[in-house]
Amino acid sequence: MRRRLKRTVVLAADLAVALRAESELHAPCETGGILMGIVHSGIIEITHLIDAGPKAERASHRFTPDGPWQREQVADAYERSLRRLAYLGDWHSHPLGGRPSDLDRSTAARIAAAPAARCPQPLFLIVTCERGSWDLKAYEYRKRRFRHVAVAGG
């Protein structure tokens, strides 16, 4: 029987600060964006963040990114990395706290099923505010459900 390698999300302190600051800036509305980086030996390393974009729409329990702008940013980051970066998934804020929502689950399922995303197990990083403090919680969408993943360096 093959054992599944335990996965961990790693990101630099400056990226964690940027996620918290962006979430705080738009609170009490949700915001979010795209995670890019590399995966190696069970480590999901987030190296680049792409925000929601200039035409994003934000509300208290959802946000709609500026998709065309984000696609340009992803393509640019991919080319600048000499095609080493991968799309890892999405990040978004939950200013009122909480776990992944039904909308998060349907979004993850759509990403996992999209051949163009090349991301069958998307990562969802939720920046959640609980008791006045912003925390980073990571979930990987596998086998039609979210599984918690430890975050290091955040």
C-alpha cells in the first residue's frame, strides 16, 4: 500500500504580510486572488501572489475577481519564471471567520475539472479573521473534499 506524502504549504513572511494587509484593506468585504509557485517533495511553495485585480467586485460573503486582468498576470509571471511557476490555486479572505464555504467547494471543483488550469488538486488559502487577528488556513481539494494542510512561514 502506498502512503500519501504529508503536504505542507510554505510561504515567505513578506507574502503572509501582504495577504493579511490586502484582507484588512478590503474588510469587511472579501477579497482574494491567485497563488503561484512550485510543488516539490510534499512542499507546496507559494512564491507569487496575484490580487483580485482593478475591476474586482467585493461583498461581505463573496468576491468576483477581474478574470482577464488575472489571466494576463498569470501568463506574465509564468513567462518571467521561464515556465517554472505553476498555478497552485486561489486565496481569499473570510473577514467574518469560518471554514471553506459551499461556494468555495464548487469553485474548487470547477478548477480541478478545468484542463486549462492544470491543477487537479487546487490549494485554497483562506485568510480568516477571528478574534481580531488574521490567520492563514490552507486546504487542498482532493477527492471532492477539502483537506486541511499545515502552513509554515506564514
